[in-house]
Amino acid sequence: MRLTLRGWVAVAVVVAGVANAVAYGPRALNAVVVPVAVGLAVGAVQVWRVSPPRAERVAPDDGFPGETRTVSLDIDADRPFPATVSDALSSGLDGDTAVDAVVGDGRVDYEVTYRDRGPATLGPATVVARDILGLFSKSFTAGGTTEVLVFPRVRSLGVAARRDLSTLADAGRTDERAEFDRLREYVPGDPLRDIHWKSSAKSGDLVVKAYDDRVTADAVRVSVGATDGHEDDAAEAAATLCCALLDAGVPVNLTSPEGVVEATPGDRRRVLGHLSRLRPGSVPDETAEVVVNGDAGKTRVALGGRETTFDRLRADGDAVGGSTPNPASPAGGRGADSGVSA
């Protein structure tokens, strides 16, 4: 427990009043000194009785750079007391977290803005308790820490890039026999392996097995690496290309210095979360259909063996900020120009 600036002023008033009383008589104590001294005593007791609060943070959703989220703190106390609550923010996050509130009497909210890609932490919270007059204060730490992920930006792709990705996607599509559907009459051109000989012998006519044919897409392999200082650009390029493939219904097998992750259409979060943690390192799989390499101030991309730069793949007019679909839904949304024609 310590005195606030206002508390020190109150102490100075009491000291000055006592000095005046010594010089001019005790009557000088009655007008100012006694009320201030009583206030100091009451404030000291109020703050001394405050017990450590208990805090629980409601974690905000992960998001993209530039997005703002609301952070909530539920703080419980044995008895309500006025306080200033503030939350520690790691690098990559901005926000004014200091909130004056009555602790133990509801939820405390503040806004935080995501700035830089990567994992970031909120907390712990600092609760500075005060008496009603603001003469004394007492600090507590509560709430622990909470991690949030700031995803790499997802940009829009140009027509040529969408066409090249479509070629890769089409090359990965294979006819796969699914489950048995029915028996039907033989039609010239049907494969002999599909003839159901037992049924044909019973009916006297050739009968073939019909299947519920489906077209499935094999996963496109994407591999990403970057030198130190260029991992943000590489993560942005890989995120854009992976999301475009997923939006087109093509599964993705992503490798990076962080490891391997597989994502199916509608599961952007898996690749975005992986790429939010991307660190410097070499490309793990140089033979992948899509290779992204952040180096020397530019990000090089190889699509099916043809090398270009990510700047050339981006759509014209895709300025800073780009397309940042909301990943809150399972599909994560789809940018106006970021997809691949199916």
C-alpha cells in the first residue's frame, strides 16, 4: 500500500496544519486538519482491507493485421472497490488497456488492434486498488496470459496467377471410384472388369456394376521458406496461394521450417495458424508444385516449375491491406479476386 499524489498532498496539509496549531493555537486544527486526517485514516483502512482479486480473460478471436478486437476481463473480488485495470500487451499489439472501473461489479472491456503477424500475448492484468478519495493505492497482478494469433495477410491474385493455380488444381484432380451404386445393362464401351458375371449368367444378358463416380482432388503440395527478416512476406505469399487453392476445393499439403500441415477446403485456419508462426528457414520441399521463398527483399514463387515473384502474381491495385477475409467461419470467406476457378 502506498500514498498517491493526492495522498501526499493530504499529508502535507496535515503537517502544515499541525505546524500552524503549534504556532497559533489548537483552534487551527479544527477547520482543515481534522477532516483531512480522518480521510487519510479511512482511506488507509479501505485499501488495507482489499483482498487480491481474481481475473479471467475472455480471449478475442484470432485475426489479421489492422483488425481490432474487444478484450474482456471478468474480475471477481470479495467486495467491490474502485481501481484502474490495465492489461500488458506484447509486441505486435496496440491498444489503450487502462480502464477505470469498480472491480467486482461487472466486466471490464478494452479494444486491442493487431499490428504484426505472429503469436502475441495479452496479460497479465494489473489492478491498482484505490480508496474512495484516491489517497492510497495498492497493486495486484491477476489473470495470467492469453495467446492470440495474428495471421499473415491474404492478398488478391491476378488473372494469370489464378489461371496457373487452376492448371495445378486440374492436374491434381483424379477420377476415383466411390461406392457401388447399382447393376445395369452392358453398354458397348463399358470396361470388361465391370461386368458382373454372376448376374449376367442368371439373366442371360451382360450386366455391369455401376459406381457412384466422383471427381476428387489430390492435395497440392506447397512449401515455404525464408531468410531472416523476410518471413512475413513469405508467409503472406504462402497464405494467399494456399487460401486460393482451398477456396477452389483443392486440399493443400503445406510444409515449412515449422513442420507439415494438411488442410482441406473450408479449413483456412489450419494454414493461417501455421503460417502465423513461420520463422526463418530453408524451403523443406523444393519439388513441391508451389514453392515460396522469401529472400533478398522479394518473394519468389515457383508454380509448377515456372518461377516468378509474388508481386507479379498479385492483382493490380492490391495495395497495402489487400484482401483479408474473415477466418471466423469454417471457410474463412473468399476474397473477390483471391480464388481459383474451379
